[in-house]
Amino acid sequence: MNTLATPVPVRRRPSTRRFRPAVLAVGLAATLLGTLGNAPASQAQTTRPAEATCPSNLIGKARCYTGQDTNGAYYTMAVPTDWNGSLVVHAHGGPDLGDSSDPSRGIDDLERWAVMVDQGYAWAASSYRRGGYGTRMAAADTENVRRLFVSAFGEPQRTYVHGQSWGGNVAARVAETYGTPSGAYDGALLTNGVLGGGSRGYDYRVDLRVVYQYYCRNHPRPTEPQYPLWQGLRADSTMTSNGLRARLQECTGYASDPADRTAPQQRNLDDILAVTRIPERSLEAHLRFATFTFRDIVSNRLGGRNPFSNRGVRYSGSHDDEALNAGVERFSANPAARRDLSYDSDLTGRVSIPVLTLHAIDDPTAFVEHEAAYRATLQGAGGDDNLVQTFTTETEHSALSDSEYANSIAALDAWVRDGRKPTPRSVAASCATFDRSYGGGCFHDPAFRPAPYASRVLPRPGGLGWPTMTAAQERAWSRINGVGIAP
């Protein structure tokens, strides 16, 4: 039996609320407003969503729609044949790099999270108006697609925001900004989320970038133009992902069988992994982020200013820590650049709607300690009564079990409807019901609690308190002209 904790107050929609059938409303002319941070408002009318072919796993189960809003963001929607009246607004991860919106991203994510539509929820997602970093921009585009959905199909009975990976950061930002007692969202589901925010959430990649260069000396090579490593990659470099992989292989032999690595390669690999605590299977992905996404953040979003620091950090775990700490590149953040990154992506913890998180304990990309950072953030703001965190013994970042996704959105919906806060144990117990339909398995560990973020990621001096950006700081910074990251 599903065991529930003592009821706690949550905001509920009026019982008289109604929704229109899953057909396009006449006269779609809503203005989609970019009201987050410094994302500009759309002044023109939107275009009508066009009916599109659903992914194969939803054919016959839903009607699907695509379009592009006036900010240039492509979007995807789906309305089940048997719609339960509620909407899931999805925030995708990444960030994808590139100058423009990707029209295929929403379709791909709809196929991946079709289980929510299969459960009767309508679904809407924005591909964001451009690639590259910008959490507030992505949150504004996520809210825009919700408004477009309402204009087309009517006001849902309940609306939930879901985000995975970096999309978890985006969705958490949506919850803080729009999830007010009179706001548009009733609850949030954050799965494998990057919840430490931008100013601390990438510190382990900062460490990887400098530790890698100390051992490998090939990124850049001594014969190539030199640049400070906080840039990730110089702005005019033509290096590709394949080129980066070749350099990583050259230095560490990471893609080779251990028996085929040279002794220097194996020692380099052992030292890099031991110092950074990054899993070997995700080493390339983290280095790619610390190269190309760092370049986007620094060169494209912050005007060449440095938001990162490793001053005062002592690295350990190598075969010679003294030499490593003496030789590794050191730098301090530009205060204005760090403020702008913090304003864009750090969380205040001011949450007034139910938030359920689901995280794989052995996630090799967004370490589970991000959840400890998020709880500390909400505790620091007095909002942790609205938080339930659940964990599974899975080992992947990009996908969790369909049974768990279906169970989690149902648990959140029940919390909102009934006002009874679930527990990790009750969520784990209810998963078996959904696994009978989806067969993906239920891997909850209701007793698990993540260690503090600083136990996994080396803290910078003064970097132990949460939240990293208070609500008062956010208000003060918002009055600074040009603060944050431009959309």
C-alpha cells in the first residue's frame, strides 16, 4: 500500500476550472512574453501551431503539433486522445551549441518522454530561440510555449514543469519565477538535474580543464597559440569534437583496452580521474563541455570575461600532489562575470510549489551531489518543505526508467491534487503499479541521502554556503543594466 506523510498545504487550482477539447482554438493570437530576467518580450502575434506527425510510439495515441514562436524558438506539442486535462511543460538539457533553434529537438524529446503523453498528459516543449548557454532565456522560452499551448487548447486543469539535466536547472528557474501562489505552475519534476547552478555547478569541469592540461600539454600544444584555460578554447579555434577526442586518446589512451595503453598514458589517466573524481566513462563528455561550452559561456555570452576560479583549491589524489599544485594553471574570476553567470543560472531556493526530484545515484554526468546542493539551497531560503527527493540505483544520465517517469509524474500530481506530501518510500512503493505497464524496472533506494556537494566537488574559498544567490541579491542585481546573459 502507498504510505503518505502528514498533509501539508499546497496551492490548488479552483475546482471550477475547465479545459477545451484537444483541437486548435479559433483565433490564436496570444502574445508570448519573454519575462524572465533580461529576455525580451515578444510584441507580435504568434503563428498557429501546425499539425505534425507524431513519433512512432505515439501514433494513434495523440495529436502532435509544431511551430515557431516570434522569438525564433521552435516548439513541439502533443495532446493525447484521452487527455486527462493536465499539461507537462518540458525543458530540455544541454545546452545545445549553435546560433539558431533546432526544430528537431522537441520531436526527439517528445519521443523520449512519450510515457508522459501515454499517461494522459498533454506535453509542450521549446527548443529555445538559440543554442548556447542562457538559463533565463531557456526558462523564458519554456514559459512562452506554455502560453502558446493555453492559447491553442485552453487553460489546463493543472500544469507541471519538467526538466532533465541542464533542463533541470531551467525548470527550477521556471518554478522559482512562475511557480508563485498565483502563478501558472502547480508543481515541478526535476530529473537528473544540474541543480548546483552555473557559478558552482561546473567547478569540477574547471578542475578537469586545468588538471588535464597539466598532464597532457596538448590542449593547447606548446606549438599552438596559447590562451588562459578558463576560456575553454580560444574563440577562433577550429578544433572539432573529433580533434579533441584524438588529443584525449593521445594523452590517456582512454578509448583503448588497458592492455594497449602505454605506461605514461595509464598514469596520466589514473591521475586525472583520481584528482577530478570524474568517472572514466564520462571523461570525454566532461572535457568536451569544459572546452566547447566553456568557450560559449566566456566568448559568446560574457564578452570574453572569466567567471571561473580555482585559486586556493588544493588538488589531491595524484602520484605527486606537490608537483601538481605547484604546476597547475591558476586564475581568479572576474567579479562582474561571475555575478552575471550567477544571476543567469544560480537558484535562490524561493519555491512555493511542490517539487519532486528523481536522480540516479551513479549518474556520471550530473553527479547526485547536485541534489544535496539543491536541498541546501531550499533550506537556506526556508523552502525545503516543498521538496521531496527520490533516488534510484541506475547508472545513466540521459535516461531513467519509463516506469519511474510515469510513477514520478503521478506522485507529483497526487501531491498537488490531494495536498498530501509523498515520501521517498511511498514513491518507491507505488512504482510497481506502473512497471506492470512499462516493464522498465523500478530501482528506487528510499534510504539514500547524497553527501554534501563539497564532498564531491572541491569548494572554492568561501564557497560552502547555499544558496549561492539569495533572493535579495537577485533583486538587487536585476536593477543593474545589462546584468546576466543576453538572450
